[in-house]
Amino acid sequence: MTLESPFAIARPRRPLVTLTPLIDVVFILLVFFMLATAFIEEQRLPLGGTGDAPSIDAPPLQVYLRTGDVQLGGVAMPLERAAAEVAGAGRPVVLEPAPGVPVQRLAEALAALRRAGVTAVAVAAGEPGR
Amino acid sequence: MSGGLFSTGAPRRGALGDEAMLPLVNVVLLLLVFFMVAGSLRPPEAFPLDPARAEGEAVGAAGPLRVSLSADGRVALGGQSLTRDALMAQVPRGAAVLLRADAGAAASAALGLARGLQEAGARRVDLLVLTP
């Protein structure tokens, strides 16, 4: 009778490599990737800086962004019309949000200007960086 | 006896029991490969927030610096909450920043933060949006 090692397998007919631990590990990996994976597509809208906005030598148009409409040259109009007019003018745009306008509205305005083909958009900072 | 997820404590049937599990292993492995290939790992977040919904440009593969702004004005760099002064001190010169602002935050606050980041040395600041 030989001394039994602590790693001796109780049943001699059991195969050396079993699938159960592999399944355990793969299952844990699967759960990890399911929880840690993001499928939501993120996109970006430039907020200016020395980014890729081309500089145009023309006086900029001021677009004052409010919750319901925008003011372009003192005239209130819907956002889409202002974007179309600005795109037709071919001048850079300075977008200035009114106080209390949420980021969602700002994103919509930037997206509308981008859709209309306005590339030179600067954003006037409301309050200075604290 | 390995205390595996699928061990029932019943007497093992040897190689036959393992072979019966092969289709399950195949399916689980396929699912694993799908999640690894199709998804991208979520970056850490300091606090939950709801970004604005709009159409934008694609975010590049190289992950830029992520700065978060909550609706009540808290800021975070990556997954770490910090004060505004500490944030400005930690922005590397020439960095591209992705501003993850809550849709309900004030636009003026987000723009003020963006300008502060640019004054602190950020080369460009982009607003993060989700496809509607």
C-alpha cells in the first residue's frame, strides 16, 4: 500500500481533465462581459477650441439660443430656420445660450447647425470658468 | 470533488456526463466571444448621469480624457469625483477632452467648464451625446 498523495483522485475512473471547471470559468467571464459591456453609441459635438473648425474671415453671426426658439439678428425664429439662414449666409456663427437653457437644447442646436452644413461654430461661454 | 456550478453532488457518470455538457459549453463560449467582440468596455463613472441626445460625429477609438458634469454642478475626471480647481490642475496640456454633461445641466455651466478646461490647457473640448 503506497502513501496516498493529497492530490490523489478518489475515483480512478474519473478523467484527468474535466469540463466542469472550464464551464465555471467561461460562465464567470461571460457574466463579466455582459455586465461591463456598453452597447450605447457615443458621439461628440465640438465645443470649439483650436479644433477643426475652419476660420472664415467674416463677421460672425450671433445666434441667441433660447428654450423655445432662437434669436438671429434680433429676430425670433425656429431653430431649423435659423440654421438654414446661417448656412446660406456662409458666415461663422457664435452660439450663445440664454440663462437656464439645458445642455440638451444646446446639443440640439449644435446638431441642427451641423446638419445644415455650418462648420464654423463657436460657442460663447456663458459664465467664466470658475 | 470540485464544487463547480453544475456539480449536483450526484455520483459522476464519468466521461459520459462531461460529453453531455459539450453543447452548453459551445453556446456559452459563443456568447462570450460575441460580448467580447461586439461590445466595448464601459469607462468608469463617478456618478450616474444622462447625456443629451443628438446626432454628432463619431468618437475616435483613442479614448480622450472624460470629464463629467452632473446636473447639480459636480465634476469628475474619469471615474473620480473632484473639485473644479483640482480638475483644472490635472488637465494635461494639449489634451482632447470629452465633456460628459447631464442633459439637464445648465448649458452656461457646461460652456463655462469647457472654457475653463481650455484655459487649463485642453486643446479641444467636445460635448458627448448619445444617438437619439
